[in-house]
Amino acid sequence: MRLNLYSLQLFVAVVEEGTIAGAAEREHIAASALSKRISELERAVDTPLLTRRARGVEPTAAGRILARGARLLLHHADDLSTELQHFALGASGHVRIAANLSSLTQFLPADLKRFTEAHPRIRLELEERVSHVVTRMVADNAADIGIYTDAADDGALEVFPYRRDRMVLVTRSDHPLAGADTVAFTETLPFAFVGMHPGSAGNDQLLRAAEAVGSTLTMHFQVTSYDAMISMIKAGLGIGVMPHDAIALFADEGLAIMPLSDAWANRQLKLCVRSKRALTSAARRLLNHLCAAASDATDDSVNPAIAASS
């Protein structure tokens, strides 16, 4: 059985777009020609790859397996093509990263800057995603390395510790809770929250913490960034919980910042890959760099999990 890379590229586009028409527009090909390519692909593997529905298509179990493998093949082909096309310019690799907002606002930019300075010939591609999407992208070969906080579906991935952060309560300086040395999460429950958008690890953690004490969270506003959260808090529209180090990026005049005393407020950020052994040399270099940065951040202590997998 011989599979055509272009047909695999079209198939991945159909899976990601959910419709033949959307994939055809994305790949600049006639819908009829794309549909013919998919039919030929199904004949080549002798099994249905898509389930046709009234509003689009979705992959069968075989289609999901093919999409994962196709992404890996296409990425390696793209990596090879990039190295060859830009050899004269010194390019030597391409790494896809998916990272959550907490890592992007606290640690990752400085780590990536040091990496690009040391390896200027490696091209990095970064997408911000919520934690559970980060792990899914890595599992599906849509990203080489993921940085996330909490996800239920990382069991099949290789996971390494990255950094720790501390969640704090942020209020206006005239709020009743302002000025306390520390605040227990239960003390915040009588007040309305400004939260992150549904599906974010921080939002899910707050909901679980409220449920654990038999209470509910009053969340009238949900936003997609920490600066938006701070603006809403400053306007008196609620209180919020966010990583302490992220606040340094924004003006905090008129705000009070209090540590949360709950154990869950001290969080572990993680790195994940499908298989370290299967990474390209460029991706392996970046993973080792991020693991080393994590080790340096903990007073140069050696993490056995990292050493064992290097």
C-alpha cells in the first residue's frame, strides 16, 4: 500500500475543518477533486475513513489513526523540506509548540529567547491553547512539545516537570478581603468572580475547589486573558484568581494581591511529548533546554525523571 503525501495533507485538512468544502477552500483545490482524493485514499486502505453527516464529516476510528500518523509524516516531510530549502541560510529544524496562557505569561518567553539565541537555525512555531487542548494536540501529532497545567488525558504521553507557579487572589484595594496576609478559598465564595474562559485549567480548578466544599462559584464574567481579568476587577465587576508572576506584566495600581492558603494554589506546570525518542533532533534539543531551565529554577537540583529520559 502506497500513500500519497498530498492526499494525506488533504485528509488532515478535512478532519480539522470538519467539511469537504472548508478543507477545499483551505487547500485551494476544487471540492470535487478533494472528494475524489479522499475516495481514492479510502480504497487504498480498504476501509472507510470518514463518516458523512448532514452538516459535515467526522473521522472514523481508522480515520483518527490515519490523521495522527499523517500529521507525523507531514511534519517530518516539512521539517526535511525546510532544512533542504534553507540550508544555505543555515536553517536546521522546525519545532511546533502548544502552550497554555500561564506558561506564556510567566516563564516560556525567556526560556525560548535563550534557546533561539543558542540555536538561531531552529525555527519555532508557537500556539496558545488551553491545557486539555495542548495535550490533545501533542497526542494527535499537531504539536511536538506541549506546556500545560492540568489535563485528564495525558496518560499516554511522556511528561516532565517544567515550573511551579502560585495562584493568588486579586481584588480592588477597597474590597473587604484586601490587605489580608493570606486568604482561604472558602472566604472568597460569597463574592462574585471574574474568571477565565470555560475549559481553561484555572477555571476548572476553581469550579472543582468550590464543589469540594459543597459550594458553587458565582462567575458573572469570563475572559480570555489576564489583562482583561485585571481590567474587569479594577472596574469593580468581581474578584479573580491568577498566577502571581503574571501580574508583573500589568499595572496593578488600585489592586490588592493576596496569597491563597489552599494547597491546590501551588501548581505544577508540565512539559509533554508523545515520545522523546521519536522527536526530531531540533525538538529534542528544545525539550532538553526546557527541562534544564526547570532544573535551574529549582536551585540546580537534578530531577530523576528528567535524567532517566535524557
